[in-house]
Amino acid sequence: MPFNILVAVSLLYVVVLFGVAFVAERRARGGLAGWLRSPLVYTLSLSIYCTAWTFYGAVGYAARSGLEFLTIYLGPTLVFVGWWWVLRKLVRIGRAQRVTSIADLISSRYGKSNFLGVLVTLMAVLASTPYIALQLQSVTLSFGVFASDTPEGWALPDQGATALWLAAGLTLFTILFGTRNLDANERHHGIVMAIAVEAVVKLVALLAVGIFVVWGVAGGVADVLARIDASAISDWNLKPGRWAGLTFVSAAAILTLPRMFQVMVVENADERHVATASWAFPLYLMLMSLFVVPIAVVGLEIMPAGSNPDLFVLTIPLSAGAGKLALLAFLGGFSSATSMVIVAAIALATMVSNHIVTPLWLALRVGSARAPGDVRGIVLMSRRLSIGAVLALGYTYYHLSGGSAALAAIGLISFVGAAQVLPAMIGGIYWRGATHVGAAMGLITGFGIWLYCLFLPSFGADGLISTQVMAEGPFGIGWLRPQALFGIVGLDPLLHALFWSILLNTATFLIGSLASFPGPMERLQGVAFVNIFDQSSGPGGWVKSAAEAEDLLSMSQRILGPEEAQRFFQAQAAAQGKLGFLPDPTPDFIARLERQLAGSVGAATSHAMIAQLSGGATVSVQDLIAVAGEAQQIKEYSAQLEAKSDELARTARALREANDKLTDLSVQKDAFLSQISHELRTPMTSIRAFSEILMEVDLPDEMRTKYAGIIHDETRRLTRLLDDLLDLSVLENRRVQSNIGVANLHDLLSKAVTSASNTRPDRAFVVQRDAASEHMPVFTDTDRLLQVFINIVSNARKYCDAERAVLRIEVKKRGRIVEIDFIDNGSGIPKKSQALIFEKFARLTDTSHAGGAGLGLAICREIMANLGGSIDYLPGQGGAAFRVRLPLKRAS
Amino acid sequence: MRDKHIVLIEDEPNIAEAIRFILSREGVRVTHHASGAGALAMLQAERPDVLVLDLMLPDRSGLEILAELRAAPAFAALPVLMLTARGQNRDREAAERAGASAFLAKPFANADLLAVVRELARGGA
Amino acid sequence: MPHNQPLFLARRSYRRRRMMDAVRLLPAFGAVLLMLPLLWQPADTPEPDTAHGLVYLFAVWLVLIVAALSLSRGLAPALLAPEEPVSPGTEADAGGEGGAG
């Protein structure tokens, strides 16, 4: 097959992947994630577990070590069918705590310790770099297969260049789809979708080759089984230690490999997907393993001796002349390699950027406050640079190791390295006593042993550790020999490193945790992680037998809100002399907390919750009934409150208005009575005084006449007042007998002007009228209307203070209403008094020349109301102005 | 009562006429003012022996004028007869608080008025 | 045992509890079966039996997958829904050992 076609197919495939990622990203942004986030896609994305090491290497592994390769897939199978234990919890924690990587998980659990984050990041980079190199190598090798085995006979131009191009292309793809945006959840829809497609391709490719081998080359299942027993593989040495150890390490690795954590926890969109993956992923693994042994057996049989069994997947179809199948197999291998590299690069870049680059940048930037957007940009940039750096590291490693055989074993070495996180992880999510001191000690110990016993020696004799150290130990200390710690010789190097690293890792983790004391943040996080299911299933899910401060704080935070709760706890801790720590749960403190909580949830609930946490008291039925009662009351109360608050507001407003009115009325009544008294007593005073004078003394006749006249006048005034009062009372009660008649408005006005001329007849007073407009019939109680007109004209005569008083009367007809305006040229009525003039006794100036009791306008208002019209003061007319509105025809 | 000088502040012309007649007949000099405006200055000029003051004046309350008088040292001891047409106890109390020497509700008997003014004129002399 | 969990569970919730027990036991069961090769020395057997071993391992694998499949069907909804206690209207014969798991 020509090299160009191979390259063209690879490029085309890459373009398709770009397209898939692009479309998925677009759909996800448009809110159309839908099936992109199905359990199927989730399961397929997990397939990055099967790298090129699986795709090509499993067959080679089987050819060399029989069925041992199966342990690599059986371990994860056990983890997945046991998903209820660990996976479910990890995913829940990952979602609840917004965990962005395995380093973030460890850092977050142990009090957001960045030291642990950095530690795990460094370990992950170190363990993953050779693995990435392995992927680059496998793709390069597969190119080489086509180069050497085809009749066209082209030679692979330059392996290094192929690997470089591959690394560059992967960097581009990962940066494009891995750092498009900073999602708080660190999810990458495009990449996950592309990986799912690649998962299908590699599965189909491997199944196709397997089917071809079993039914094309061999004679079916029975024949293959016979061939297996006949082959050299049948004599494989099963090492029980390796069987168990590798199963364990692969089970650990599926939880702790950074890339697996990325797809399994970080990219998880729905917890229920884990349930599906619990059977679907083992199924995928089984299918990937199904034809490994047959391919190995047939390959060993038909391929020339000495050919690399790692490449049987490619070479068998090629030698059988199935070029297209070989091409498919090539694409499968290509998919396995690229998907692993992409996800590993994203996972590592997230860790490097979050735990190393960004904190460093922020630390260096201290003091220069910058906009948050700037930080975002920096984070994105550091992601991109980190992705580039991770791939550059992988390529460099590949370049330096020169594709040595050491790479073949790197898969398992990498697994053991990743597994060092296991004690800190499992301890962290199941044991609240785990502390960051313990975690750090365990990680450093385990990782150190792994480096010393497994990683460094893997570079071969005189690689990074000299032969002398390997044989005699550092500085000649025998019991420190890298592959024979404590003088125990003869162990399989991998098992030796696995045993000691995990054992000492776990031991130091436990000892460190038991011996140290966690900080408040750490204890809080510990509760949040360990009790993740209790917390999300609502309050009261506390399983502890004794109240611990973090339980109480955690609960209080949910009830009081984080700030308030923390303030309270800090104050209490300070009171106990433990500034900066959590307070001890003394009876005094618990009682105070209970009171504090009671303010929010009610006393019974508060008591029951505290009782549950402090464990001493059990919750009685009475407690529960009280709780239910409180809850019910609160529920009803809040429902009612909502409905009632509006009504209450309305009622309150109405009450306030009514009260104002009553107060007003009362004040008015007092004022009215007081006024009546005054208005009656004033004329009576004159009458009494003068009548006594007339009775007592002899007076000249003219004086006697004068005084009698005064008495007469005052008596009339008194009568008029009583008439007015009676009038008003009748009018106000609307019991007036209407005397409807018809009259010409002009005549009425003329009569009013004439009658009013009695008032201050001495005054020069001009009345301006427009007779033409006044001629119209009005159907109403004409006497009452006349009374109103007289009152208005008299008022004008009395109060108009102009030098030459002029009253203008204007009549306008507006539909069925006639408006009669009386406007004088005086100074008018002050604004503040305008509202008062129609009130009883609202006489604005002194009575001396008014001669009335101040009831006139009040009576006018009542009359007009009775006649179905109105009388109003017209402001802004130059003088005092009144407008009388009257319906032309009184509706009776 | 002879040669006594009485100032009357009353807005009702007929009532003022009656009081002036009643008091003048006893040989008292009566000065009438229809409004309370500038009462202090007027009293300063008139220097009366007794002041007869209506409680409800058109421009200002008699109580106000009284309070003003009592605040001035020159009139702190001036005998003041308060007249009111409202005759309620509240008014009487208010007048006493403001420092009225005597109080009469309208309508009053001429003899009562005379007796009170005579009493005040003697005390103030 | 958490205090707040209902004592008597509805039949469905009770069934679910037992499924949780099963899913917890499944990996242990699988581990035991998959560790059988520890007792096996294929190189020393008189007749080659690697093919049989292979078939055995894949059979165990398949059993685990099928078991996980049936359990996950029943448990996936439990990830979201809370457990329901027996209410007066439902059958109460499901037994009274809720929360044993």
C-alpha cells in the first residue's frame, strides 16, 4: 500500500474526527447535547483505557505470557461490576465538589492542600509521559509495518519525523477542542464524542481482524481452541502472584489513572451513566480481549519466526493479502493511540495548569490586582502551554529512549505509579480520620519506592541507575537494592515494587493520619466526602454515634448559611480558647448551638437534630411529633403569610384611612360644636347686654331706639343662623324635598344679583354678564339653585377686595351639563384655604363685616350635590372663582 | 372706679358697644380696639388699669395676646378679664393657664361684668 | 443505621435494597471466581488446557456482565429517587428489616 494513501487515509480520518468534535461542540453549546451525553457515549469514552498497548500489545503479551494479559481487563471489570462501592461515590463526589482532576480530588479532600495537588500532578506527569511516548511509538511502528511489508516497497522516511508530526497534530487537536472555553465542570463535549467514535473504530477493527483470523485463516471456533492447546502459549507459566497482583494494580489504575479519572468522573454528565457502564464497559473490555489469544496463536503459527507478535494485528491481514482489513486495523491502532494521548494531555494539562502554573502566576502577581477576565485568559493560556508541554515531554521521551524495548513494559510500570494515589483516594472517601499529613507521607513514600524500584530501573542496565547500585545497593547497602528491598531477593521486579510501594504507602498513610491532627477545612471536606450520600439525601442522615464539631458545623451551615454558621463557630471556638479551630462539642456549646438553630428551624427540630448528632439522647416519638407539628405550622404559616400579606396591607391601609377619617370627624365635630356655640352666643351676648340696659336705666329715646334696633338685628342674625343649620342638616341627610320646576337661567342669575345687592349695598360693585349665553331653560329645584347663586354673588360682594370690584359671570354649555363660572377681580383665596372653604364655619376672615356664620358655601355644596351637579373653586383665574356645574335636566 | 382706664379688645361691634356703655356709665374711660393686631404697642401707649380681652379675635387668639403680655415685665401684673363666646371649661382652663385674672362666658349679665371689672380695677390700683 | 430511614419500606424500595446488597457482593464473587487460576498451573498439566481456562474466564466474565446488567437496570433509578416508606395505601407485607444493607 503506497505510503501516500496511508497518510491520506490517516489525514481523512483525522478530519472526520475534527468534524465530529466540532459538530458535538456546536450542538452542546446550542443546548442540544441530548444523545451526545448518553450512557453509550459515556461507556465508549471510557474505552481510552484500551490504548495502543491493548490494541497491539495484548496480542504480543498473550504470545509471550499466555492468559496473563487478561488480568489487565479483569481488574477493571471487577471495579465496574462493583460500581456501587467506589465508582458511584467518586462520581457523586466529583460532581458535588466540582472536582477537575484526580489531583484536585486529593487536594480538595485534604483541606484544599495545594501541596498534595502539586505532588499528585508531578507523579501523574512522570507516570504518564512514558505512556504517551508508547502511543507515539506504536503509531510510528504501525507505519513501519506498511513500509516494510508491501510489494511497493517504500521505506519509512523517518520514524522521528512521523512521531513529531503525530505529536504536533495531537497537540493542535487537543488545544482546539480541549481549551475552547473554561467550563466550570471541565467537560469537553467535542473530545468525548470524538473519543467515542474512535472507541467504535478500534473495537470494530479488532473484532474484524479477530473474525478474519478465526473464520478466515483458521477453521472456526473449535479449530482455534484446538490450535490454542497445540500452540506454545498453552505452556505459559501462570505466576499466581502476578495474576493477583496485576488484577489488583489494573483495578487500582482504572480509578487512579489521570485520563480515566477525567472521562469517568470529570466528564460524567449523569450519575446513572455509571450504572450502564457497570456492565457495558466490562462488555467492551471482553470484546476487545475476545480474539487476542486466537490472533496470537494463529500469528505464531503462520508468521515467520522472529516476527514481532506486538504487530500481529497488522501483519496477519497484510500477509494474507487483506490490505483493506489491515488499513482498518491500522486505523484502530491509530484511534487507540490518539484518544489516549488526547485525554491524557487534557487531564495532565488541567492538573499542571490548576495546581502549578496558575498558583505560581497568581503568587508572582501578588499586589497587582487584575481583572478576573485576565485570569481566565491566563488559565486558558497555561492550559494550552501545558498541553503542548505534556506532548513535548512524551515526544522527547520517545526520542531519547529511541523506541527501546523498555517501552513495552512501560504500561504496567505506569499503572503501578498511578496506583500510588489509591490509598489516599480510598482512605479519603471512606475514612474521616485520613489527614493530609498521612496522605502526603503515603504518596511520597509510595511514589519514592515506585521511582526507585521500578521506574528508574526500567531504563535498563546503566540507564539511570548504575548496574552496580542494582546489584549491590546504593553506597553498597545491600538491603536497599532497588529490586531486593530489605534483602528479599527473587521477587518479580514489578511485584516487588508493587508490594513494597503499596504496602509502605498505605502504612505511612495510616500512621501519618492517626498521628496528625486535621485542620478545620480538612475536617469539613472530610465530612463532605465521606458522608456525600447522607448529605445529599437531606438533613438528618447523620450516622455518627457522637457529635463531632464538623458534623455540627456542616449541619449548621445548611441551616444558617455558611457565613453565619462559621461566624458562630469561630466565636464559640474563641470563647473556648481555641481560636482558629473548631469548638469542642461541650454541653454548653451544644446548648447554645441548639438555641441558635432553633431560631431558624424551630426548637423541636433543632433539638432532634442535635440529639441525633450528639447521640446521647434518642429521638422520642414526642420529638418527632413536635418536629412534624413545627414543620406543618411553618409550612402553613408561610403559605398563609404569602396570601395574607397583601390582604393585610390592604386592610391596614383601609384601617389607617378609616382611623384618619374618624379622627378627622371627631375633630370636626368638636370644632363644629364649638363654632355653633360661638355663633349662637355672640348675638345672644349683644341681645342680653342691651336688653338689660334697656330694662335698667332711663335712656334718651334715640339711644333706646338704637339699642332696640341692635337687639332686633341680632335676633334676626340668630334666626338666620338657626335656619342655615337646619337647612344644612336637611341637605346633608339628603332628605331634601326637591321642588322641580323650569326656569330661565338668565332670569335666575338676574334675581340672584338683585337679591345679593342687599349685602354691603354701600359698595360699588359691577357685574359683567353675557345675556345671550344665559338664555336657556333649566329643569331643577330653581329655589335652591337661586340660593346658591345668591350666596356666591353675596360672597363676592363681601370678600372681593379689589378697589373697583368686578364680578364676571360666564355660562357655557357642555353637552348635557351647563357650567356657570363666577369670577371676581379680587385677590382670590389662598391655595391652602381652597380646600377648606366648602367646610362648615370655614370663614376665612373675621365676622365683623361678613355677617354670616360661614355656612354658606357648605350649604351650596350640599345643594349642588342634591341637584346632581357640583360647585368647585377654580384656581388660577385672577380672583376668587367658583364654577357651578348643573345638569340641564335633573334626573329624578 | 372713677378715672380708671380700661382697654377693650373685642371684634363684635355690638358687644363692644354694650360693654363700653355699661362701663362708661360708671365713669370709667373705655378705649375700644376691634382687633388684636399690635396689641402690645397699643397697650404700651394706653397704659390701662384693666384689660378686657375677647378670646376669639379674627386675626389672632386672645390667649396669644395674653401670653405675650405676661411675658412682658410691664404687663405681668396687668389685670385681664377674658371673654369668650364658647363657654367651655377647656377655654376657661386655657385662659387661666395663660394668666387671665378673670373669665366671663358670653352672654353675661351686665352686673357680673361690672362686678368683675370693679374687682380687677381695685386689685390692680 | 441512620435514624431517619423508614423502618418499613415499600415493596419496591425493599427490592431495591436487596439489589444493593447484591451489587455490593458481586465484585467479591467475581474476584473469587477470577482468582481460580491461582490454583492452576497450565504449564504442568499433562494435557494442554489453556483453551479450557480461556473459556472458563470468558464465561465468568460474561456472567458478571449479565449480573451487572440486570442489577444496574434496577438500581439506576435509585441513584436519584429517595426511598419510599410503606404508606397506608400500599402493601405492607414486604417485611420489616429495612436498612439491613
